[in-house]
Amino acid sequence: MTPENLSIIIPLGPDEDQLAPLLDDLRRLGSRAEIIVVTCDEGAARCKADDLNIQWLQSAQGRAIQQNTGARAAGGDFLWFVHADSRPTAQGLAALMAALMAAPDALHYFHLKFAADGPPLMRLNEWGAWARSQILKVPFGDQGFCLKKDHFNQIGGFPEQVPYGEDHLLVWRARQAGIKLRCTGAPLMTSARAYGAHGWAALTAVYQLRWIKQALPEFYRLIRRQQGNRAVLVPEKKIKGGRHNE
């Protein structure tokens, strides 16, 4: 696995100001990895980065739309979706490359770590994210999803007609298609500014209620699919004389 096989897709919101630090982090991969920045603002300022292989695209606003736009233009075998306020470390980048080599058919994600720009209680959110992703197998998009482009296309990409949770639904689509989830074992830092702006308790409660409400029907579909697969694998029982049981 080399950076040439990797397309890094970054959706850029209209008020996002953290792209430049992220590009500095991605310089550790050299100029070989393809970086696709998808903006929703025709007048968005472009960071000067002549030493990087950056493709700038524009689409309608919406994280799912922007990420799907980037995926269609990607030339790499693997797609890594990175939010603009994420901060990957050198160790994290190395862990991702090693994980892709070890399990190329999995959907990979990172441990979530919040920056110090939010309330002190964000530590509880980190623990909750660990339990949600490691035990329940439901990571979120700020944990840096990476998977084969073929698999991404197979499951239909990010759903664009939902008001929220497109990343959450992508994970369920992957699981329902039999794609395994695998953590790189490394942290990926993301900003906690929204929790400071909107209140830790209020925003945490909203996010928890949303994902649980969205997860229940998807979990039911997963169980039904698994039961159907097991039924196909169970051989028909035969009775004496060679006839099948009715």
C-alpha cells in the first residue's frame, strides 16, 4: 500500500477555516497522495499548496453531496474521507497505511479525540465514541472513514436525501453488505468548538438521540439480513426414503 493508491476527500463548509492546518498534516504523505477538496462556495479561497497534488471541485452544499462528488472524481483505489477540522498525526497516517495493507476489504476508522477548544467534559464524549465504535460497531464520520472505492460504490455512497447522519447510515450500509469494520488503533483529533458554542449538554443530547433513532431500523435490517443469510446456509433435512421434510 502506497500513497498513490489513496484519494483523500475533504468536504469544505462555507465557514470552514481549518483547511490549511489539515493540509500541513497531510504533507507527511508527500506529493503522491491525491487530495480532493470539495467546496460549496464559488468564491471560496484556495490555500496555496503547490507541493501537494490537490484537485479543487465545487458542488451543491451538503457533506454527503460534497463527499460523493469527490469520490466520483477520485483516481485512487482507496477513499479516505477527512473533515476539514481533523488533525491526523504522523503516527495516525502510518497506522492507516498499515491497516489498509493488513485488511484492504474493511472499512477503516480512527479513535476519536477532541481538541482542547471545547468544554472539559469532552472527555466523556471520547469515551462514549470509543464504546459506540468499538462495542456497537458504529463509528461516525469524524473518525475518518477509509475504504475501497469499489466498496463505496457498491453500497451507494453517502445517502444525500437525509437531513443528518449520512456518515452513520454509510456504516450501516457497509455492515449490511458484509463489509467488516476495523479501527486503525490510532487517534484522529477533531475540533470541539461546536460544543462550546451550543452547550455541551444540549448538543450531546441531540447527537445521541439522533443516532439512536436512526440506528434502530438499520439494526433491524441488519438482523433480518443475517437471518436470511443463515437460512440459505442451512441444508434441507432429509427423511427416510430420501424425501424432504415439508
